[in-house]
Amino acid sequence: MKTFNSFVILTLLTFSALTFAQKHTKDKSFKIKPSTENSATVLADENSPHFMQFGIMSRNHDEFRKKYGIAVIYQNCVISQFLSQKAKENNKLVAKELTEKYGDNWKKDLGFIPFGL
């Protein structure tokens, strides 16, 4: 009985500590911060707005990023089911935001159809 009680207490303490260690941020603001090296831009965090594409980078999208604040990130040619789903959801969300803000003009400026749209 003493061993069982110790096990229960230890289990509760472990899971309660894990719960408090998780930090959930609701800040969905889109931020792109400039890098000091080579005038390249780096996404501030993975919640920054960007289109996910797969394959070899076919063109430079700096003009689009400067005009709309949305980067284009290229991933590997090999697409897992997880990355595919993540890219579709991400690209649909970013496209929806752009359409609400700018109409369909952004599509012409981007020059390609984002993955999953």
C-alpha cells in the first residue's frame, strides 16, 4: 500500500510539473526581423507568416516579402504526409489573410500558386 501511494504521488507530481512547463502563446502577430548578415531576412519565429513550398527555389521573392510582409520558405523535395498537411493548412491561412487584406492582387504579385491552394 505504501509503494502504491508513493507511485501515485510521484506520478501526479510528474504530470503536474509537465503541465506547468508548457507555455502556450496566443500571440499570432506576423513578424519578420531583418538579419545583419547579407541583408537576408530571418523569420522571427515559426508563427511568422510565410508560404511553404517544396522543391528547388525557382525565384527570389524579396519583392513580395517587402510589399506584403509574407516570406516564401522552400522545403526539401521529399514531402512527408505531416509536412504536406502542415503546408496546406499554413498556406490556406496565409492566403485567406492576404485575400481579406488585399483582395486577389497578391496572387499576381506572387507569381505561383502556393502548395495546397
